[in-house]
Amino acid sequence: MNEATNPTETVHEVVIVGSGVAGLSAAVYAARADLEPLVLEGPEPGGQLTLTTEVENFLGFPEGVGGMELIQRGKEQAERFGAEFIHGTVETAQLEDRPFELALSNGDVLRTRALIVATGASARWVGAENEDELMGYGLSTCATCDGAFHRGDDVLVVGGGDSAMEEALFLAKFAESVTVVHRRDELRASEVMARRAREHDRISFRWNAELLAIHGSRDEGVTGASLVSHPEGRPTDRLEEGLDVEEETVAVGGIFYGVGHVPNTSFLEETPVELDETGHLLTLEGMTTETAVDGVFGAGDVMDPDYRQAITAAGTGSMAALDAESWLDEELEREAPAAVTVATTD
């Protein structure tokens, strides 16, 4: 019988949910502390970094490194120190009592004294034709990760909120031109972000338009895009309704999705762990990865809606492991029987 099947058999010192760069960093630190961490790889082992063909801004790799290679190296490093990896997705978590219990989608149940949540955030995709094939090959969800690859290119940014404006403004440092494609005729972005984008001489807007298909190949990268538009907005909805819409093909060297990210925290919604209005895990104030539940820690994009970089995720992963180690040490001290002093008389 798999030991995880019976929740009464094994209690792990720490379970790390997520195997992206944050989870791997936590695993390295926890394993070096002899905590023998168990890492749940989840439905997308390695996380978003596996979709990035080249990582040029991770410290220690002056020539760059492939996203998949960086993840594989991190896993090998964690395994070298004693971390164990298994495939599994957490369906529900019981965090009111200790040890914590994690119910997996395959029916197994894990028990653990400490929990590090490093499940990341999934970028929203728009459903355009060929996006599965070309994600990471000229199609990206992170301008700060991949923008420098598009020096001199004409690029598209899909979206109309602050995320899209941030992507467009960053890309304007490198690209020849940036065209924001938005399905309505007004932006959802904050006034200051919208103004900055509107006033930039390299940024233009295609209103009431949506991305229908992406052209190119993994060898060539993105070479173009098919757009659909309608004067009243939301053209793909109108296309599905059989209404007349305008279609055109444009030549571009890159496409960036700026339609936001969804933190992977659904399994925490019925627990005492606090989430913000967007679903990101909330940590306590100050320099800590601790949450409102003693023994539960957050790391990486699941608790970071702002930076979302591999290097910052790795940093918070190490912090979470160190915080968990300290918390476990304190728990052992509290659980140890108090010393008994016996009075003697002469």
C-alpha cells in the first residue's frame, strides 16, 4: 500500500505543494536542513518556467539557461539532498488540526506537520488558434522575462487592464512598435497606466479587436496574427453568433498576453488560510512567509502578485523553508516534556 493512502501511517515534517522554482528552492533548503521534504509536483511539473525557452535574467547564468533545464537542475539539486518528489494534486486541505491533512485527487491522503504552498499562478490564455504550440516560441505571458528577445520587432499585447499596460510599456523599450489589442473601445486599466501607454510614441491601440489565430512555427517563432474586429466590441462573441465581423492578418514578431494571472489556491478556499480578493495567499506583515495558520507558509507567485520573477520566487522559496525549519524547531521545544526538579533535604 502507498504510505500516503493511509493518513494514520506517516507524518511528514514538511510537504511542499508545487514544483516550480519556488517549490524547488524550498525543497533544497528544507532537504539540507534534514527535514526530508516531500514535494508534490502537481498537474504542471516545473510551473510556468517550463514554458520559457531561454531565461537570461537568473543570477549565475551569464549566457542564459533554458527554463526546462533550470527546473531540471533544481530538481536534481533537491533530490541530491534528500527531497522526495511525487506526482499529485491537492483537492482539499484540512488545516484546522495538526498534523495537517492533504487529500489528493487520486484518493491518497498526506499528513504533515508543516506545509509550504508554492503552487504558483497560472497566466490566463485567450484561446487563440495555435497558442498551445507557440507558447514560449514568440508567444509569452511575461514581458519582463522575454521582452529583450524582441528588439526591433513589431509586437502585439492582448488585454486592456493594468497588466496589459505594464507589458506594453516594458516592451516599448525594445520593440519597434507595440500594438495593444483590446476587445472593447476603452481600457480597464487605471487612469495613470492608461495615460502612460496612450502617450508613448511606440504604443498604438486596436480597439474592438481580438486575437483569433497565431501564425508561425517553433522553428520560425511567431510570424503573424489573425485579428477579428467589430465596431461594437467583443468580436469573437459576434463571430460565434454568425454576425459579420472584419478579419485581417498582421505581420508581427511576438505576441504577449496581458490578461492577468490566476493564483492556484482553490484548495485553500475552505481553510483558515487567508486569501486576498484576487485569490493570492496572504502572508503576515513583515519579512516573512508565515500565514495566518501556524505551520503554513507561502512562496513564489501564489503569494506575489507584483514581481512574478523566477529569481524572486526562488528567494521566497528559501525563506519559506527557513521559516518552516524555525517553526518546527520551536514546536519541538514546546512539545518536549518540562524538566522536573526534585527537591532534596539534608
